[in-house]
Amino acid sequence: MRFANPHALWLLFAVPAAVLGYGLAFAARRRRLARLGDEPLVAKMAATVSMPRKLFRAALAVLALGLVALALARPQAGGRARLTKDRGIDLVVAFDFSRSMLAKDVYPSRLERAKRELDQLLDGLAGDRVGVVAFAGETLSYPPTTDYAAVKLFWRDLGPWDMPVGGTAIGRAITAALQELVNLRAKGGTTRGQAILLLTDGEDTDSEPLEAADQASKLGVKIFTVGVGSRSGELIPEYDEQGKVTGYVKDPDGKYVTSRLGEETLAEIARRTGGDFFHADAKRFGVDEAAHALAGLKRTENEARLVREYDEVFEALLGPAFLLLVLEACMSERRRPRPAEGKTA
């Protein structure tokens, strides 16, 4: 048994909340009846209402609620295993984790918005092998894979403070991404379309990105660049250990450092490799456009892999839940009237 949508299991907390709500409602009813006056008289007036029936109706509603919550989590069981060959490309995402990506000209920050957009990009892929090169002054790599959940996990909690060296070395990032793609070629097999998705604010500080782009062009690897941030520039915030902004980055002379989009460099990198440049700002993010461009690359079949297809069983929960709700709606809370005692002549 597994759940295709495990986050929906949080809805199960509605079950104890409903039990508590019914308990409070019954307690309030008892208090209202007690305020009416003489207890034996009130009990006689309310005798037509069956408390066991009220409790049973509440139990039916709570049980139906629990079944619906479980059904929304999409329980799956059993299933079959089959061999499949997906068509795809080899893609390496070169992801900028420099401090300038903390600027907030794109909500909630350049970095967090980029993570969300890349998550959506991966959700739309199927069969593509995706790797990651996280970079600042140096690089951290995750080899290409079709396990997109693992790729997301790699960058989910990564931040500028996790990078061994500060700065923005776009050239080193492209070189590291090319190495990952060359490693895939060395393993043999059918030639696949290969590309690099470079996501950065474009301010290279200590590398040679255009020379790296020329090398990518020689290898037939297209680079699609997404420039994140405003063209006018933005201050770079500093954070304390609790994640609160304590100020803004200054240079050695005490002047505030402004991060501006290096648009010309990114456009030239894309041009030299036959790729495209996209600009991401507060209103529009370029990852969607990049995904459309990537769709035009040559796709070939992966090696056959075993895929397990599970059977959906949520219908088995929704049916009983519906019947319970119908029963709850049809059940009366009134006692059946007792037959009158016969009179003697």
C-alpha cells in the first residue's frame, strides 16, 4: 500500500477536530437545556430526541470524513511491473547559488523563486535525464538522472552559505556541466540531444564564461540562459542565524553592493551555442519559455527500465463514505412513539 498524494493525509487531522466539535456541541446543548428550568420537566420535553441516535449520526459523519481524507491521498496497491523506454534529452541545470541571488527584486527572492520554477519545470518532464551544477565561486554537482525527486531534494535546502567559495563563476559552472554531459557520452549508446540550462543573475566575477560557451558549441551542446533579476539593480540582504534580514552587503569601502542583471553576457553565451536567452523578473519567469525551447531538441529512447504501475483503490473508500453520508442524512434523531396502552371497559 502506498499513497500517490501523501500530503493529503494531513486532512486526517480534521477527524479529531470534528470529534471535538461534536463534543462541544453536545455539551452546549446540555447547558442550554439545564438553563430552561426544572430538570424532570425538561427531560420529559426532550424525551422525543434520542441521544444514542444523535451520537450514531455524528459517528457516521466523522467516519465518512476520515474515508474521504484517505481517498484524497490516493491509496494505491498491488500493480504490475512493465518495461518502458522513455524518449528524452540530457539536461544539466547550472544553478547560481551566489549571495546576489538573495536579492528580493523577484519575490520572495531570486533564489527561492528559481527553485519553485525549476520544480515546476521538472514536473513537466518525462524521460529526460537531468543533472545539477550548483555554483558560486566553485561548483557542486549532481549527476544526470531520471529520478526528479532526488534532483529536487539536492537543491531544496541548498543556499549560498553551503557553497565552499563565494563569488559567481559562470565559466566554471558551464565547464562542470559540460563534464557531466561528456561523461554520459563516454558511456556509449544512442546520441541524444544535450543542453545546459543556466539560471543566474549573470554577474560573473572570476571566470571566463564566453570561452566556456565556445567549448560547449564545439561539443554541440546548446546553452539556454535565464537571467534572474531586475536590470536596474537590487541590494543584497544579509541574514542572521534566525533568517532575519540584518542589513545589506557592503564593499570594503562601506558602500552598498548592488546586484544588476548581466544581460549582455548571458545573451552572448546563448548566441554562441545556438541557444536562447530569457529574462526573469517579478512579473514573468523565463523557465516556462526555456522549457518550450528544450522541447524542440532531439529526443531518443532511454535504456529499458522497469516501471511499476499501481492500482488505484480510492474508489473503495469513496463508495462507503457516500453511503455513510446518505445513512446519516436519512436517520432521524426522534424516538419512535410507544403504542398507547389499551383501556379496559
